[in-house]
Amino acid sequence: MEEVSLTLRELAKLLAAKAPTAEWYLFGSVVRRVPLPSDIDVVIVYSNISDAHELREGLRSYSESVPLHLLLLRHDEENELQFVRDQRAIRIFPEEVSKR
Amino acid sequence: MTQLDRNRQDGSAGKWVADKIAKHDNVASVTILAPNKIHVRRKKWDDVTIAAMSAHRVDAGLVQSLLSNAGDIDFVVNIPKAAYVLGNTYELAAERNFAFGGFGDLLSALNSESPRTYVNSEFSFVLRSLRQHSKVWRVTRLDDRRLLVERNSLDSVVVLVLNDYELTADHVRNGIERYGKFQAIVCSNPNSRVTTAASLAADESHIRIFNWKEFLQQLNREWTWKK
């Protein structure tokens, strides 16, 4: 999971200029540490239609090398579904700053 | 760069697949025979030969080029999960007696006695269920997600079948962009949730969204929208 998170975080940083409000999360079998996951489940919560397009295009090359399951949820859809909470998704970008 | 090269960036696909399936419960050993060809010795049942590829758009010609000189292949695996797969790919697979699918399909097929005859369980249910419908006389798979349903004494319909747990506005917009013409989105997953934004996006495009039960009922009626 750590290797996948690192790769996705790097991609998220690269794509942050194009979709600045996007929040990236990992969920599913990789997070549950299933020994042989059939795919890598990523949910990105975004703001605008153009963000969704940029994010999908930006992940195109990565999705050639791994079976990436990409779910794009607009902020209002995430509020409606509470997907991140229900799936116990782990945020990978922006990184959460721990409070002391 | 040839058309084939542009469509199939799969130089390392074979190694990636081999490394992963070596961890499969039913796999005893994996041998890479060529960059895209893998031989698998299974703990239970016969050996399997796999051809691996990575393409965002797949058609019969592309798969045929992968298989030329590859010998006898049981399963062709394509890594990108969101690949657009033309219907003629499935026809070729049936004709040449091999299975075609994604990495998840391959993992399931390795657990079956005959990986060659493996069919994705979701589409197997969808096709079987439609072919048993009294108003349906033929179902054709146009691509990985669209079906042409020809009906007795009613107009044919084209539907986009999605299996996601969450049906979002992006699914609707991306579905239209990728697949072009269809009259309805059908959720084959009984637990699917449709967001408000998805319903609005579908309304704007005059596309209806049905769950599986609603779809089977609608097949008995004339479809008067988005002709």
C-alpha cells in the first residue's frame, strides 16, 4: 500500500495545478491489505467538470501499468453519499497535517 | 510509430502480470516465455498460457496482432481497467476459443477448471437474463459496456450497462463521451446508488437511468425518448 500511495501522491502533486481542489483517497482491497488485489481503488473528490477531465487524462499513463479503478465524485456527491467515510478511505493528497 | 504501437504500450505488461499472479493461491509457478506471453503451472487443474497487453482501446485486429506467432493462448489479459473494448474482440475470443478480460477476470479464471471458457460473472448474468426475456430476440455486445437489444415487434434499443456501486455525474458524462449513442443507462448492480447530480446529468442528455428490474419491465414497452 505504501508504494501505491507514494506513486499516487506524486501524481496528485503533478496534477494539483490543473485540479487544485481535488482530494485523493485510496480505498478497497489495497487499503484492506488483501494479499493479491485485483485493482487499485482510488476516489478523487473534485469541484468542476473540467477537473474530472484533467484528472482522468493525467492518470491515463499510470492506468496503462496497473488496473486502476478510478471513481470521480464531485464535492456535492461526496456530501450526499459519504463515500469516503463509509469506505474508510485513506486520504493520500493533500496530506493531512497532524495537530499538536 | 505504427498504429499498433500507439494503441498498445505493453512492453512490461507480461512481467507485471507474471509478478502478480505468482502470488495467486492456485499458481505453482510462472514462466515468462516472451515479453507478452506467460506460462502458468497451476496447483489444481491444467497449465494456462496467457497473453498480456496494455491498451486503452482494444479491437479484434489489435488482439489478433498480439496473438500472431504466440501459439495457443488460453487467456488474453488487458491491464487498463477503463479500456474501451470493441465488440469484435469478444467475437474473436469466441471464434478462436480463448477468454479475454481484465486483471480481475484473470485472477478469477485461474480458479476455474477451464480459463478458456471464463466469462465475467456480471456480463454472463446480463446476457443470460436478457436472452430469456420474452420480448428479446437478439442481444449483441457492441463494446465492453453497450448492448444492442433487438426486440420482437418493438424497436431495438441500445443501453449502457454499468455495474458500479455509485453511479455519478462523471459516469454519465464520461459514458456519453466514450460510448456515444445509447438510450438508457442500466445499473446491473442491485446495490447501486445514483447520485442527484447523475440523475440531473442524465436528464440534460435525455437519457434514462434504470435499475435491472425496471429495465426488464421497460423492454415490454415502446421507448419514446432519445430515438
